[in-house]
Amino acid sequence: PERKAELIAKIKRLLIEKDAVLVAHYYTSDDLQALAEETGGCVSDSLEMARFGNKQTAKTLVVAGVKFMGETAKILNPEKRILMPTLEATCSLDLGCPVDEFSAFCDAHPEYTVVVYANTSAAVKARADWVVTSSIAVDVAEHLAAQGKKIIWAPDKHLGNYVQKVTGADMLLWDGACIVHEEFKARGVLDLKQVYPDAGVLVHPESPESVVAIADAVGSTSQLIKASQTLPNPRFIVATDRGIFYKMKHASPHKEFIEAPTAGNGATCRSCAHCPWMAMNELENLAHVLETGSQEVFVEPSLIPKALIPLQRMLDFAN
Ligand code: CIZ
Ligand code: SF4
């Protein structure tokens, strides 16, 4: 604990010294989320992270999250220095959508509008007409469907399937998934509901259809946090990364939050509801990058203006 307090004090000092601001995702550790809050940074989902970084005057943004979030910050703020606690933190959705294959897929369906999730590389964004996050996925699909547009949706097939159901849009889905959300099991959630009949079920739409089907609320991380405050249940079974409990508990200290089971037998798995890449963000490596300036995010300069177009379209639409 002494070492941790020292590290936190050091990071606070370095953030000021280096004119840096910390932006942390809801899925990072409680320590990092608290640090971001205490130092004038922000804790949020990927949409808010992008918006927040865009408004900062600090010369350096430190993005505690995964690689696509650092890249998005760089594309929106090419003049700023973007650091991450580690550049190794990636995402199974990003990995599962290599640009060459994706481009060929888009080329084969030229009449489709290309919509990609924020969880993609800069190169994939550069090939897209729209970028979306889960907070506005449904709204964007509705908007496009109303214009009679057909949609290529990548990379998350579960989110795509959900959006297709809700909006009725004509969508062609890429076959990608999040390794964390894909593991949640409807059987396990139903078994847990037997034990806690008063529990509400909160589900991120990156989860399988069978889990989404038994949810009391389906939505992005920020939407699920809101639902945990407004729904009357005294406890919730939550199918998303458990990092989100930090904000949920803060907003509703009297409520109980339970990880949705990842095994079919109703037993909760203590390590499954947490993204291994988000977990690579630590106080130690954060202090190190602030001190040394290592782990800086670079995006191929020719990609920046191309990837900015669909990203800016998303931000303008969301406003
Ligand atoms: O699963 C993720 O990586 C999410 C929910 C990102 C975000 O904040 O949209
Ligand atoms: Fe990617 Fe899933 Fe981790 Fe989010 S939780 S960064 S979607 S692997």
C-alpha cells in the first residue's frame, strides 16, 4: 500500500510536470479510474474518450485503454503527443479485422455503406464511411436505414445482430467477436436469477444473442451505468467487463453488482469478465511512460485524414 501511494503521488506530479491529462476507460482498474477523476482527466466509454481528448489543451494525452483508443486520440489530435501505459494492449475485434481482407470484402459489395465499430485499426477506419461506438450504433443504423442504405457492419457480429434486430436495417455482418463478452452464458445468468430473483440483468450488446434476450437493459457501458441507477432493482447481474463496477458502485453504493457467469453452471468465473488487454494498464507502466515518454502512439500520417472523415462524421452525428 505504501508503494501504491507513492506511485500515485508520483503519477500526479508527473501529469502536471509533463502537461499531460489522463483519459481512462471504464474497463481499467479502480486505481486508474480514480486517478483520472482526481487529476481532471476523464473516465468514460470510447465515444466520450474521443470527445474529451478533442477538447483538451494539454500537450499530452495519456490513454489508459486499448490500442484503438490511443489511435483514435491521435487521429483526432495529430498535433498532440499520445501515450499509453502499454502499446501491447489490443482488442480481439481489432485483431479479427485485418485491413486487406476487410477492404476486399468491401470492394466485393460496392453498393453497401461501410460502418465500422470504433474497435478497429486506423487503416480499417480509413476504409469506412462511418465509425460508431456502441452508444450510437442503433441511432446510426436507423439513420442509414431511413435513407434506404444497405450496411456492411464490422467487426462485432453480436452487436451487428442486435442492431439489425432493433432497426430492421439491411446488414452484412463481419465475423468478429469480443473474447470477453462472447463468453457470457444465458444458462448461467438464468441460474443466478433463481438465487437472486430481484436482480436486474444488464447486458452489453457485444454479448451473444441468448444473453441479450434475457436482459432488462441492453446498451453501451455508459447506458448500462445509467440503467443501474434508474432501474429499481436492489442488485444487478452485469454482462460486461467488471471494471464497470467502479462507476456503478459509486453511483449506487447501496446496490449490489454481480458478474454475469461465463460458465453454464451458474458459478461465477473470477477472471473471465475482465479484458486481458485492459488489465495491462497498471500504475507502474503509467508512471514509467510519463517519466520516459515511451509507448507513444503513432498513426501512419497518410491514414490520418482518411480515418478522420468517418470519425468526425460520428462525432458530428452524436452531438
Ligand atoms: O468493449 C469495449 O471495448 C467497449 C464497450 C468500448 C467502448 O467504450 O465503447
Ligand atoms: Fe476488445 Fe472486448 Fe477487450 Fe473491449 S473488452 S477491448 S471489445 S477484447
